[in-house]
Amino acid sequence: PELGSPVVERFDLKEYMAEKGRRVNEALELAVPLRYPELIHRSMRHSLLGGGKRVRPLLAIAACELVGGCEAAAMPVACAAEMLHTMSLIHDDLPCMDNDALRRGQPTNHVLFGEETAILAAIALHSFAFEHVAASASRVGVAPERVVRAILELSNSVGSEGLVAGQVINQSINQFQNLRGIIFLLNSQIVDISCEGKEVDMGVLEYIHIHKTARLLEAAAVSGAIVGGGEEAEVERVRRYARSVGLLFQVVDDILDVTKTSEELGKTAGKDLASDKTTYPKLLGLDGAREFAHTLVLQAEGELAAFDAARAAPLYHLARFIAYRHN
Ligand code: GRG
């Protein structure tokens, strides 16, 4: 079958997400039980088990199955990706960062447990993610060399070439938004981003989103393809698919920020068109941002065309779900 054929079109993503999500939640529950010292495990479990769409684990599992691997082989890296994502959310919500009191409709970690415990819980999740892959992946039959490659992929995605890089450039821009001609060290090159008031150009915006959002989504999918036994060319196709989907995720987030707020407040101009934050709708206009999102879906689908269409169906529908979601 080909992409767009009945067998692919009939695929039920909602059912797939519910079923895989349930098993990911069970695996996370088992991986981080409530044990001594209870306070830190309670704090870790609060953020790890309290909801979330589980997009990163789904990407890992679907990419593993795409290259012919089984769900069990992907589960350790799927859980690790969610642990790393959770770690980043706990940090992001702290008073010294975004200072958010609510996450997924629940009080944030530091609000419930205090800053000291929240920071420790995030650090514990960070290191446990790798411990979990190292301890569990070979038990489900993944070759040691592939376990190491998966850990390399995941660790790189959250360090100073990944999440941290995106966050630090974002912070610099927020801090110096109003200064002109600030020089940043980007990709080992000196780049003059010339902040003209609120203007941050597309290149910088893309750098931030690729690192803050896309890189971990990419690492989840790529590590899934690695533990699934994918060949080098297949792994790189999965990487390009996930990079497009990662950027798409952020573009759509920006679009929703505008349209949701407009609908909720019954206004024509949404929050982000008025705020200081640089977003795709601000740089490209709402229609331009939608067009960009459409281009990214087509790019992602293009990468999947090289695989068996039935196996590619979950990733094909996941890209569409991310593109056309309403929240
Ligand atoms: C300390 C190593 C280290 C990293 C932290 C704070 C920080 C550095 C990075 C910020 C990363 C961040 C919060 C990016 C936003 C990512 C994003 C799009 C979150 C929302 O993801 P969803 O929609 O959330 O998948 P759910 O709730 O469904 O899981």
C-alpha cells in the first residue's frame, strides 16, 4: 500500500495513541515506583505521571515499528524521552525561568514540593533516564552497541547542543530584546542578530525551536529507530521526518496561541500578536505561518514515502495530528 491508500487512511491514530499511551504510562509507573526516600519519588512521579500527550514516547515506538522493531524494544527509550521531557518542564516552570504555577492543569512541581525538591527531582529524572536505558534495553534484546548509540542521541538532545542551547539563546533574546546589534555566538559562528526592537529574524527563531523543541522529539524518534534495528539511511530518514515534525509542533503552537486566544476572548488579534514574544505568526503573518506548517507536513510525509506504507501509517497520521490539532 502507498501513503494515502485505504489501508493507511483507515488507520485510527486516536486508538493507537490511547493504546500506546496506556502502555507507556504502565511502563513509567513501574520504572519510577514510590520508594524510599518517598519525598523525592513523590515529586518525580507527580510530574512524570500527571498527564501529557506522550508524543515523544509515541514517536520512539512508532519509529521502532517503522523499521521492523517491536514495541518492547522501544519502551526503555520511549520512557527515557518522557523522563527527559519532564525534567525540562520542571526546570522551565521554576521561578527563575518561566515562573509557572500550573502545568497540565495541576500545580507545578516547585509549588507542591518547593524549589529545592523540584530541582532535585528534575536532576534525578535526568540521570535516571540514561540509567533506565542502560539497564533495560539489552534485557529486551537490543544489541549493546545500539544501546550506546541511543543513549548518545538522547543525551546530546538535552545538553548544550540541544535543549540547553535553545533555552539559553531564548533567555539571551528575552533579556536583550530591546538592545540593538547584540552579537551572539551561534553554531560556532559570530552572527549579528541585530535585534531591532522586537524583531528576531527567522534564523534565530528556528535555532531556538529546533533546539528547545525539535531536538528531543527527533532524539525520541531516532533512538526508537536505532533500537528497532534500523539501517543508517533509515535512521537518517527518521531524523529528517522528526525534525520537520518538531518544527511543525512549534509553528502550530504559535498559531494556536493566536487563534485560541482570539476565540477565547472574542477578539480579532490574539495574545501573541500583541506580546513581546517572537512567533511565526508575527514574523510570517497567520496565513504565512499556516503555509509554513503545510510545507513542513509535506516534508515529513516525503521522508515516510521510502518505507512500507502500513508501517509508516502511525507516523504519517501523527504528523497530520500535530499539524491540524486544535490545542
Ligand atoms: C536543565 C538539561 C536542562 C534542560 C532544561 C528549561 C530548559 C532547559 C528547556 C526548556 C525546554 C522546554 C520546556 C521546551 C518547550 C517544549 C514543549 C513544546 C513543551 C510542550 O510539550 P507537549 O505539548 O507537552 O508535548 P505535554 O504536556 O503534552 O507533555
